[in-house]
Amino acid sequence: MPEESLTIIGYVRSSLQRRTDAPKQGFEGGVQACVELEPEFTAGLDGVRPGQDLLLFTWLHKARRDALQSHPRGDTSKPMAGVFSLRSPHRPNPVGMHRVRVLALDGPRLTVAPLEAIDGTPVVDIKPVLDAEGRPALPDAPSVPEADAAILREAGERAWARGLVSGFNGNLSLRRGKTMLITASGCAKGRLTQADIVHVRIADGTTLQGGPCSSETPMHLAVYRAVPGSQAIVHLHPRNLLALSLMVSEDRLLALPLYEASAYRRELAFVPALNPGSQELAQAVAAALVERKAVFMHGHGLTCRGRDVFSALHLAEELEGLAAIQLQTLR
């Protein structure tokens, strides 16, 4: 059998250090990363510009090359299938294909998002994504409306002021037709700007503008798909509720002889401790929110849905207030 060789043109530089850190697909929690080309290939970037969508081809150097069959998405409960019908990295020639958006370009260094390849992954080629007329695809989404940015900014400030989020944790989103606006990864919710908001298509998770998305984007997408009436989602880390969950069992959480406690607890579902940002967590939360308006994620936090972001936030505030009361009764 004839053999050919590939030329490595550069490497991925990413915060994802291990295969276990990386999501299955970029839209499931891929991060902002850099592609550093070897200097002799810099001229190949002539014509590439920020805002453009590219297909990045990588050599998945940690994959197995002797596999011809695999379980879909690594789920051993599903029957094996041929690797040529899957996106599994394990295959005779482990070439990865990643659709990314160019955020910045500086000489041989491309900043892109969302990318699921781990740090040090070799890059073997870059091609433009083409539109229906064969032209390089550029963002077709409008900028984030200032009115929507103001809504998320006010909600973020309120959540931070009430101790529902701190530092860079938590995330907020609004449904806007077939798309959603979600807070970006690594932004402080108490000081949001318009640049901290990402426009994402709900059907397939494609980033239309901004980035990188919050690591919990899969959860927001799953809820919007499962509960069409949801117009907003808040994912929070309420201090009192989390502290209380470490002190009492699930059946005793918010079990107070108060009318408000029984009324609001009926809106609350529970899911076990699952990996943050995972599809397992996303699907569990979405399933729970079909019937309820809030779900407590053990060892993690609280997610609420609502007709708008403030109704979702109000529910979270009520639950957090009840948790504070119960904590006082335990002292």
C-alpha cells in the first residue's frame, strides 16, 4: 500500500490540557484557543480575516489508529458502529475537523473559538467555510441589541449583589426566536458588557457572534430545546443553598413549616452530581425542567427557567432566601 506524509503547519495552544478536559464537539463547550503556525506558513493566512469561519484540520496524535469500530460518543450502552460513520477520533488516519471562528489574527497566530482540540495538537490544514454561493462565510447575525445587553447586565448585577454568583461563575441566557444570547466564558456577571454576550443558534449550537461561550452552553441549549416555553435561564451558585445541601439530606432541603417553603419546593427538582459542562448534566437538567422551574445540581448549583430572566432570577432568590432561614434554624 503506498504511503504519503503530512506536513505539520502549526500547533494548537489551549487551556484544555488533557483529553478528558475536551468536549466531544466545539459547540458543546469548546474554548477560545490559539493556532500558532510555523513561520514559513504565515503567508498562507493572507486573505483570512477576523469574523471569518474556518475549518481547522488537526492530527489527533493521542488517538488510536487501529480502531475500525467504536461506541457512538464513547457510550458503551450503544452498539458499536464503523468509525467512518462516526466522529470518533480513533481511526486509521486520526484527522480532526473543527469549525471555528477567527477572533483575532496576529502574524502566524490565529485566535479562534470554539475549539475542542487539546493543547499541543498538531495542525495540518486550514480551509475557509463557504456559503451557498461559494464565498467565504462571514457572520450573518446582527450585533447583540443594546436592550438585550442591558437586560442581562441588570440581571448579572442583581445576581452578584445577592450572592447568587461570585467571581466568574454562573451564566445567564435569553431566548431570541431560534437563537439565544448567553454570557461568555470567563466574564464577571456583576460587570457585564455587550462584548460579554454570545449569540448562539439553538438548533445546532453554532456560535453566530462573539465567544467563547460559557462552558454550560450545552445545558442552556438542552433546556431551550426541551422546554419551548422557556424564554430565559439562570445558572447560579447560591451560597446559602449550597451550604445547606452539605448539611442536610435532599429530602430535608428547604423542608420548612412555612407556606412559601412548600410552594417553592414544589417547583424544585434535583439531579445528582454530574460533571459541569457535560452532556450528561445538560440532559439531566433539561429533563428535570420539563415539569419544574428550578433544579438543584448536587455539588454544583442551581438552574432556573422563566418567562423572562427576572422571573427566573426571582425564583432563585426565593429559594436562596428559604435556604438562609433553614441555616439559621440549624445554628
